[in-house]
Amino acid sequence: MQTARWRTSSYSTANSNCVEVAVAERVSVRDTKNREAGQLTVSREAWQGALTALHTKH
């Protein structure tokens, strides 16, 4: 399995609530302030669908 690099939003600040995303064969999302709490992992297709749905709402 490919190792992914976790990335934090460029809009994130030290005091904000933010998530990190890692993209490899699947996409994982975790809470920046509580990394040990686990992560949500979905297929790339599901992630793209979520992003598309969010984009069309705005």
C-alpha cells in the first residue's frame, strides 16, 4: 500500500478547528487537534463525490 502524506488546509490557523487529508489509494481524513482519535477513510470516488456535492451547495 502506498504511504500518503497528511496535508492541512492553507486556511488553517493555530486556533481553528481543521482537518487533515491524506490521499493514496484511498482518501483519509482526521482531526488536526486529535489525530489519535482515528480517521475516516473512503474511496477516491466517494471523496470526489463529497467534494462535488459540497461545491454545488455554495
